[in-house]
Amino acid sequence: MKLALIQFNPVVGDIPGNARRIAERANDAAANGADCIVFPELALVGYPPRDLLVQDGFLDDAMCAAHDLAPILPRSATVLVGAPWNDSPDIHHSATNSVIVYQHGKATDRYDKRLLPTYDVFDEHRYFRPGNKPLVIDVASTTIGIAICEDLWKGIDVFGVSPYPGSDPVRELIEAGAELIVSPSGSPFALTKQTRQRDILLHHARELGVPIASINQVGGNDDLVFDGFAAVIAPQNNADPLLVATGELFTEQTVYCEFPIAEQHPAPDPFTTNPTRRLFNALVLGVRDYCTKTGFTRAVIGLSGGIDSAVCACIAVAALGADNVLGIAMPSRYSSDHSVADAIELAANLHFPCPTAPISAPHDVLERELHQLFETMGAPTERDTTEENVQARIRGLMLMAVSNKTGRILLSTGNKSETAVGYSTLYGDMNGGLAVLSDITKRQVYDIARLVNGTPALVASSAPPVPESTITKPPSAELRPDQKDQDSLPPYDTLDEIIERYVDRHQPPRTIARESGIDPKLVARIIRMIDVNEYKRKQLPIGIKVSATAFGRGRRRPIAQRYAPPTE
């Protein structure tokens, strides 16, 4: 039996387009001799469809498309396609997250997902009812059991332990006679969980004694990125299970595997690659698909000469091509000469234009008018963060004007470290349609800069694109004379550790201080800064999730709240 795992990039809601490409990919796989062809979870509608599932007519359209697929799929192969289903349209909350089995030109069976995740970015209990029975099918003398995503992962890839005590859909497939488990998935990328997912596949193969074949969706859908990880893990006699087939991450392709596996040779392990390279690839795919699927072809970025805008520009060039990227340098009276020079050098290295638009004149006018207004009101007139923020808002206004005039999407450049503690200006540098770096820390920003400088071909450059001075100079917003980030923040290594522990791992301040050795007073101050800036993050452009917990729909913190975690 020849298995084909299809790394497939659907467009959410494009049911006709997805169906057409499913048929094309399936027929290509059948022409290559595949007996069983497997597409990812909800491939027909794209994952996650979210509230489209409660839009009147959506499920009907999906089910009609599923019926219409049957005659255009290959008759020589069994094809498994993920789709929502609703047997009882008059009953509220009766849809299922299903896999439709096609054989001999007909839809012959259906498996309904049994474990429905409701944590992090998942909200499947809002839309689906769980299935209640296993399904095994026979293909070319091989009995195949079907498990959809969470049925296999059981939340262990996120929590480390299963939140479904007593539920084991995969074990039930073995009891039903399965000789091979196939698992279509829609599991979002997170750098910290990729190897854990591979280890779960290894565990299942070892414990169950049968091969495990998993196929994930690939592509970016809104804030989520999917890596497409196709893998076949085979058990070994008296040895650890072996990864015998796998695909390249973050790309559409078809992975084949023959059963029974006669000669078991290890396949390349995609998780042995540099994690920073995987992070870069995820962000590139996220930007490319967000723009492509929303209709944007070109982007504009404000270039400050700093590390964040430089890395954002590198990602944009890799995603959209240099011809589709525009940088704008907007120096103020406080900008250093090297900042403008670094911005222009970066753009030249990446082969896109970077006009200069100084903001000193509008800044002078606004300061003068505001000073008169404050005097009239009896408000303080001394310069403070108010005047600093005016500069960021002038830049934001100019960038949005360019976006409006040219139809380019404005890419916001703030990173997770600064966003966490509020080092960003509402209606200023937070402006934009996509926050590219909002889920990577300052340390990771520097890691990506060093990666692209060490491998400039990633951004179609023949020389290191990021100027060395951009990497080595102290970070600064340059909104007042001689300003440095570290004037009011701890070193980024320290800051990032507190953020990772508090935001991603949900540790209380006393645990952070005890385990990290960081001064408890500093921990408490940073956590206070994180908590009081939730209101800003609620107004942040959509960002690309690549960590365990991103600011956005996976972290639902109230703004008006007074809980203060104990510090001792």
C-alpha cells in the first residue's frame, strides 16, 4: 500500500478553490501510484474557519462541495479529506469536524473528531460536537485507523499531560484492528512545541506497535502559521521508533511511503535544523500568506536604522520580493546620522527604495501648537513623553498616508519584548496592518539578523544585508537626546526571561525570582508594566503567533482588573 500525505495550503472560506486544488493534488498522487491519499484537517474549508461555521449557508456550501468532490477524485485510490459536516441542520451545535472517506468515486464513510480542544487559540467546543466512535478502513490489504489532530496529540504537545483523562481514541483504533494510524491535523506552529509533537509520534509508535502517519496543514491563516509537517514514524524491534518519511517544513509538497515498510532507513529530521531558521521561515510564510490571502502584493516599512525595522524588512523581502517593498526613513531632530545611514544602507543591500522624509518641520509645528494649547488649559508645558510620542505619531501618520495612497500594507515592526512592557506608541509605531515581530523577543530579533547576515541568500542578497552598526549599537527609540532603551529597562536578556516565564509559562513573580535569580523587585516592576499595558496590546495590529503564548486571541487577559500576583 502506497500512502501519500499532502502538505496542503488552503484559503479559509475558499471552498470552490480548495476543492479544485484538492482534486488536482489527489489525481497527481494517484498518478504516482498512491493507494491512500490524506489531506489535512478541514482542508476543504481551511483551518480554523472560526465563526464562518455559524454563518448561515456555510456548512451547506461545504457539504455540497464535499459531495461534488466524489466524481472528480481518483477512483483508483482512497482519499481522506477534512471537512465540516452537519447531519442534523435543524439541531443547534450539531456540526462535526470530520474526515470524509472517498472510495471508487463515492463518499463511503466519515470519521468525526472526538477530542475538541478549547485552550490557547482553539475554541472547537464553540462550533462542533464530538464524535463517539472509532473508524478503521481497509486499503490495499492494510487496515487504517483515522485520528484527527487532538485525537492524537491529546493536548500533550501544549500541556505536557493530557487534559482528557480516560479518553484515548488512538488506543481504541488499535483495539478495532488498525495496522496503521493516519492523523490529519491543523496544528499551529510554535517553536517550542515542534519537537514535542515529533516525540509524541515516536511515543505512539513505540507504545502501540504500529506506524503513525501525521499530516499537518501548511500556510498562514491570519495570526496562525502551520508548518505542514508530514511524517511517518515506524516502530522497531528492540529499538526506538524511526522517522522513515517526512516533508520539508513550510512548503506544499506530497510525501510518499510504502507499506509494509520493507527497508527502514531514517528520513531527514526537519527539527535538526537551526531553530532560528525555522522561526524565520515561519514569519516569512506568515507574511506572504497574510498578504496574498487578503489581496496585498506590496508593503511599506518605516526604517529607523534600528534592529527591528531591519529584520522586518528582511522578512518582507523574503516573503514578497524586493520589488514589492518600500522603506521610508523619517529622521527627527534627535536621530543620529548613523541611523539614517544604516536605514539607507539596509535598503540598498536588500535592493528596495528608501526615500527620506524628515519630520522636524511638522514636529516643530505640532510642539508649538500643543504648547499654546497646554498653556491655555493650564496644563504642564515641560517636555515629557507627550512630545516624544508626537514624533512616533507623525511617523505613523506619514506611513499610513503612504499606505492609503499606494495600496501597500504597512508592516508594524515592534517586537514582543517592547510590546510586553508598553514601549510602543498608540497611533504611532503601533500603526499597521500586520505586526510581523510581535511574538518574537528582542533576543530572537538579533538572532534572525545574524542568521540573514550569515546566509544572505535567504533575502536574495549577495552580502550581509543588516549593517553591522545596526546590530552592535545600543537599542534606542531616539525620541530625546542620547536616549537608550536600557535607561529604563533591564538588559534584554533579563527582560526576555521575565516575559517568557510570566507570559508564556504563566509563572508567578516569586517563582520567577526564585528560579532565575533575578531581583524580586525588578521582577515585580516588569510584571506590573506587562499588566498595565494590556490596553495597548488590545489595539495592536494582528501579529504572527510563533511562541507558546502570543499576545492576541491565545492570551485573554482583562484590561480593567486589579489582581496583583504575590511577589513573596
